[in-house]
Amino acid sequence: MLADDRLETAEWLPEVRRVLQICNVCGYCNGFCDVFDAARRRPALHDADLAHLANLCHGCRNCLYACQYAPPHALAVNLPRTLTAMRQHVYRRGIWPTALAGVFQHSGLSTVIVIFAAIACVLGLALLNVPAAMLVRPQQGLGAFYRILPWDTMVLLGALPLAWSSLAIGIGLRRYWRVTRPDSSPVTLAVLGAALYDILILRNLRGGGAGCNDFDHRLSHQRRRLHQTLLTGLLLSFAATLAATIYHHALGWEAPYPVLSLPVLTGTLGGISMAVASAGLLWLTWREDRIPTTRAARQFDHASLLLLSVVAVSGLSLLVWRDTAAMGLLLVVHLGGVLALFLLLPYSKPIHAGYRAIALVIEALEQSRQA
């Protein structure tokens, strides 16, 4: 077993292939998740096969604690760790433009730098719009937020980086799809429905059904539930933004909106869900058994959870203190956090959602064809 997660993936690939070959011969863990049946359908284990299997794995870790060949056995089979290293390789290879791969490789430092740079950028735009004294003066009534930054500026701060990130992510996912898709079989609505169901319930995070091995041999559904809570928070936050857009354009109502309005209610629930889930996942990754993962993957997780926490907590703080002198600076911090999140989307942990979604579509496609 390779012990240093800083090794190049070219050195990891033989290890990933070796471990999966042992798993294909053994077959003991076939009931845990889709990875093992999918690996048996790919006995040659080409590089594209390894990429698909790595993203089909959701990191439940059941196989490590059930494996009779796990360390300290001489075969040293550690499938979760090897597939984690493979996933990092796939994400890095999918980065576009490739010149920004360093942002991914140094995710912790990059995240901190981008957060502070984004907040400084928003602060600079605010100071170009209003005197510094207005940032520490209460702003109340309709249009209070737009006295700090015009609505058009806020839209550009979100739309431009999001458009860039969508393009970068789309290019990476298209490459992955073309490499890993097994054939040209049509992707039907039934296939997409089956994959969407697996995505929403996070079926492969249930392991063999009893949950993940987050800390040791004990099983738990905490990781799966926290991921679902985070997804719910993100969807509610998107719904809040959509509702606020309708209020602003269709109804002509300016923010800030009443506490019981649709944008505020959905945004509050979304922010609370994101904050709780981010804190819970940070706690899990801090206490987790480090044998099934790599140092780079843990830093990758921590950086993204920190960024999501900044966005969620600053948004909730802005709601609580929006009628006070703190509103201006809180708005700057929140918009800076959102800007940093959008800029880092192609180079941080959220990209795993796209790769795993494609892996689940391919798995649903193969199962449909077999049926």
C-alpha cells in the first residue's frame, strides 16, 4: 500500500488496479454498493474504468472494515483510500483551463486567499459607490441594500463568475462523460429518473444499508443525512434568490423584504441548513478515521466546508442585523463570500457532485441494459 498521498497519480494507478483486482477475485463486499458489481463488469480495469469506479464510490468505507485483507494483512487492501486518490486525479485532470490546476492542488490556501480577495473586491466597489461612513451607518427601508451597492452591480458579481464557472465545469464534465461512457446506448428518461433517485437518497452512502463507517467499525447515517441537509440548504437558497428576483422584477418590490416573506423564509431555512450541515461535516471529517482517506482529500473537504460556512453564517448575520450599523459591512462580507464560492466552484469540492452524477447515470444505464 502506498503511504504518501502526495505521490503522483501515475504511481497510484497500479495500486488502484491491484486492489480492485483483489476485490474482483474475493467478491465478499459485492452487496455493499455499486462499485463491486461495476468492477466485475470491467475486468480489464482500464484507466477510464478506474475513473468511473472512483466516482461511483461515495466513501461509505464499509468495505475497509469488512475486508479480511485490510491492513495489517500483507495484501494491505485499502479500497476507499485508493479510490479517493483516484478521484482527486480525475478532478485535477478535468480542470479547465489547466493553468488553474494550482488552485485545486493547494485548495486550503487558495480558498483563504480568494475569500479575502473577493471581500476586498466587494469592499472596493462599495467604497466607489458610497462614502466609507455609510458602511457603518444604519440603512433602513426599501432599497437599503442598494444604497451600499447598486442592484446591477450585485447581479454582475454573481452572474459573471457563475457563468465562467459553469463553462469550466461543463468542459471538465464533458471530457469525463466522453471517456467513461461505455457505449452509445440512449440515455432515456427512465435511466435519468433512476440516477436522480440515487442522487437524492444518496444510496451509495448507505453502504450495505446500515450506514457509513465514519469513525471506526460502528455504522452511522450521519454523513448521508448531513449531505442531504446541505443539498436542501443549497436548493432553498436558490429558491430564495429566484423568489427575490420575481419580487424585484415582476412585482416591483425592493429588498429588504419582511421576515415572513417567501425570499426571507426560504433563505433563512437554506442558510440554517447550510450552516448546520457544514458544521456537522467539518466535525465528522475532523474526527474521522484517517486510514481510508488521504491528506489532500481532507484539505479539499475542509476548504469547501469553510467557504460554505462563511456564506451561510454571513447571510444569517445579515438578516439578524440588517437594521443596524453593521449591515453595510455584513453585506460586503456576504457578497464577497458568494463571489468566492462562485469563483472556486470548478476548483473545489462541489465539483464532485457532477462527476458522481455522471457515474450514477452510467450505472443506471448499464443496469437498465442488463435488465
